[in-house]
Amino acid sequence: MCGIVAALDWTGNASTDQVQRALSALRHRGPDGTGLWCSPGGHATLGHARLSIIDLPSGAQPISNESDQIHIIVNGEFYGFERIRHSLEACGHRFKTKSDSEILLHLYEDFGVECLHHLCGEFAFVLWDERTHTLFAARDRFGIKPLFFSSTAESIYFASEIKALHALGIAPAWDEQGFFEKLVLHSPVDGRTVFRGVSELPPAHYLLARDGHLTQHCYWDFDFPGESETSVHVSDDDYAAQLAELLSSAVQTRMRSDVPVACYLSGGIDSGSVLGLMSRHTSTPVNAFCLSFSDPAYDESSFAAETATHCNARLHFVPVTQADLARYLPDAVWHAETLFTHSHCVSKFMLSRAAHEAGFPVVLTGDGADEVFAGYPAFVCDSIREESPAQPSAGAFFDRLGYLPAWHEAQDRVLDALKDVLPLTFQRELIRNQFLDSLDIPRQLHNRSRVDQSLYLFNKSVLPGHVLTVVGDRLDMANSIEARLPFLDHHVVEFSRHLPKSQKIRGGAEKFIVRKAMRGIVPAALCGRRKRALHAPPFLLTAGPLNELMQDTLRGSTLGAIPFLDKRATLCLLDSAMTSEPKRSAWLEIPLMAILTACLLSKKFRL
């Protein structure tokens, strides 16, 4: 897991000095060394900041093929690379390293852009083909690893993080529309970001740049089957056995590393399943890291301890206080480069920091299970409503799909609270329509169950824009931690998409098949425990350091410098939240945290 930077200049003036400065901005992603390569004609420069995981002695990048005509920089991991390497060697390819990344070079030689279909893993990469002066960049199927770019008439720059693009000369400034889209969808439409002139390559897409022209292409999608498609009846036991085998394989391949591997553990079945399967693939106790809070309503450490004991794991508690959240929030925002909606994002920063300090560069996580197997209560709500007559409604989702996903109803509550702070009233439906326009509705949404529709929409917005960003890659890599996600192995996901709805939600309970498949692997009580959202306590509106940070920031000068936020309306919202009953105050933390982190972004990046 690393940081990558690429500069492509059509005039032949690509600068190695600029790329080196950009790599310095990514040192947290790759503290173990840097590498540079510049094409002979000066058209392309590739830079790599390395976090050494596989092939510690000789896996430095950029890497070139046998003829030195094709060059790559890769952020991430390709799983099962040994098997692919052996088949490539049998076809006559010669390898310079033992790194997993090098298979990309030779797959590209044989298959061109179709090489993407041979890759399994979490990755973002840039490849330069000197023979045709073509740049080829791509991201993994779900957007686990980031890749940003900015283009002008003469050049195009790529980087793992936006701060590296700023180091390349892209002036930091707000993108007002991107800001609105982030609040409405969690993930701006068509790769937009909250920074002007900076785009993000969408998940499951690749980009080609040649002769000053850029084109983007989608190479994978969820492809849920239509309700009219017949399927062979499979018993619950058979479905569960298939999932257990697939997930066990995904965990085992992600334990392949030349450095120590640990896992994150909460009180839920997702991370518990990962720990249980890890324990079956090693003879030594797995090290597990768990957040702990003083508020019992939010603390899951006793449940985590129960799972750790069952799996004979070595459990490390990471206590989190309000003072900790206030201390680390500004740094976490700088690393995430986007808005937060809850202080739990900061606790995730602390979790990865603890794993780093304990000497574990690689962790496995349970992230993605809820998005694959319908684990959130909102999906249960969608399932229940599908069985009853539709309620009259209005808006983009109802007009075009016949219903409003339950997870968007919660978002509407947040947007309603912000109606006086920024002009979102008309923007809300406009943005949702733009989002739906960006999707292939006839192919991906028509004639699907409401649960599968809701999963698809969620996984096109919240999954890459929030789950895999501010509680995923960005705050793990902030502390040089490579996080691996077995539930987002594409073989697991492709299995899940063909499951009947009853295998995901049954009897009003979520993730039925996961609970059945993991019996005996996790404690019996864990299989029956309902989903519980993992959040830090609502510290923002409680007297203490985090509240003081918010009060000082929102009542200071930074908020007034953000032209599209109304300071007076913001302070009215803040005063209202401070005097509201606890339940209302708790959800008002979401819009207030978004405004607070906007101020911190503005200050950190001098927007």
C-alpha cells in the first residue's frame, strides 16, 4: 500500500522536481522509500512512495517490463498474484521483482486494458506505455483505493491524495457544487470533489490519456439479476457453505504478507467473522484492535472481548475520550480531505494509529459486509415497505424509481436542518436527478427488488464516498496502515448479488446468510445480535474539549470566509442544538460536524 503520483505533459516538459514535492506530501502513505522515473521524451513522470508489504528487498517502484517500454506505479495489493505470475512465466515473461504489483505489467502486455478482469484486490495504478505514448490509469471495483486527477490543455496530473496535486501546482480552492453534492449524496456526482479542478476517477473505471485526449470507461458493475430471472433453488445450508468457503479464501489470501498482520474488531459479526476466519488460518493468536468508550451505550468492548476469547486472539483496547477527538480532529480532516459527519471518523484515525504504534502495517477489517449483505436497518425498512402499498411521495427517487430509499430519508433530515445555512433547497432534487442520470437505470435498477436497488444506489455513493474514505483508506493510510477488506473481495460480492432477498433479510433481521455461515466460527451470541451502528458518543454538543473546539471555530473568522455558508444561520443552528432535548441534539451533530470540518479544511488547506 503506497502513495502514487504521475505527471503527463503533452509538450514534453514533465518535471521530476514537482513530482518529488508531491511525493513528500504523501510520505505517510509510503514512509519506506520513494522512486521516480521520467520518460526519455519528458512526456511522463511517475513517482512512488512505498509502504513495504510484499517483497521487502526488491519491490521498489516504478517497475518496468523487460524492454523498458512499459512502466507502472501501483497503490494497493493484487491477491493470488503467485498463481498469475507462474502462468505468465510459463508464457515466457521475465520478472525483475517478487512483488505482487509486477504482474500488472505482463498482464497488460498480453491483454491490454482487459488485464483489469484478471486482477483481484484493492488497487489504484498508473501505467505509461512508451510505445504508444498512452497513459492507462484505473481503480479497483469498489473504490477502496483512491485516485485523483487534474487536467489542463497541456498536462494531466494524478495522485493518491489531493494534497499531492496541490504540491504539483493545482491551486487549492472550494468547489461549491462539489460541496453541495457531498452533503446530499456523500459522494459528488461524476468524480467531482469539494476542491475546484480536482476529480476522482470513479470506482471500477479506467482512464486513457493520449495525444491530449482523455476518455473514461467502466469495466465492472454490480449487475443484480432482475426479479423475473429464474434461479435454481438452493438450500440455506448450501448457500451458507458457499459463502463460508468464499469468505475463508478471501481472508486467507489477505493474510499473505511479509510484515505482521492484525485485524480491527468491534462487537459485531462482520469484524468477528474476519477474526474467526483469520484464527483458523494461523497457529498463533491474532492481534485485534478495538475501540473503547466510557459511555456504555456506545462501548462494544465487552462484546469484542467475548469474540476475542472465542478466537483465542490477543485483544488491544484503544480508549477514546472527548479530549482525544478534539486533539486529533484537525489532523484527521487534513488526511481525509473531505467533510466528516460524525466524530467516529476521528476514532478510526486513533484505531489505525494504535495499530501502527504496535508494529502492524497490515490489518484486516469487516468493512463492506453491510453494503454487500444488506446489513443496515434502512435496508430492512426498504424490504418491509416493498411488501406494502407505496406511499405517495415526490422527488427524483420516487418519480424515477417509485420510492425513496430509507437511507436517504435520514439524509433529508440533515439537509432540512441546513436549509438556512446554505442554498440546498432546490439543489437537493437537482443533484439527485444528476446522480440518477449518471447511472444505467434500465440495466442496473429496473425489475430489481427494492433491497437490491437500494444496495446499488448506496454502493454507488455512500460506500466509496464515506465508508471507504473517512472510515477507510484515508484514515488508515494517515498512519501508514494497509487495510484489507475480505467482504469486498469481488468473488464474494459477485456471489452475493445472485442471492435471493431472503438470504440477506429474513424475519426483519439483516445479514441472514452471514449469521448462518459463521456459526461455530464466532460466538453463538454474536450470530443472534442485531446490527448496532458503530459510533463515538455524541461529544460535540457535550461540555468539554471537542465542544470548545466547535464553539471557537464556528464563532471565529474561518466560517465567515466560506462564501456559501451563512454564518448567522449556522450560529442559530448551533444555539438551537445546544438547548435541544438529547435525541434531537444527537442527530444535529451531523450537520454541525459537516460545517466544523468545512472550517478545518478551509484553514488546513488555506482555501
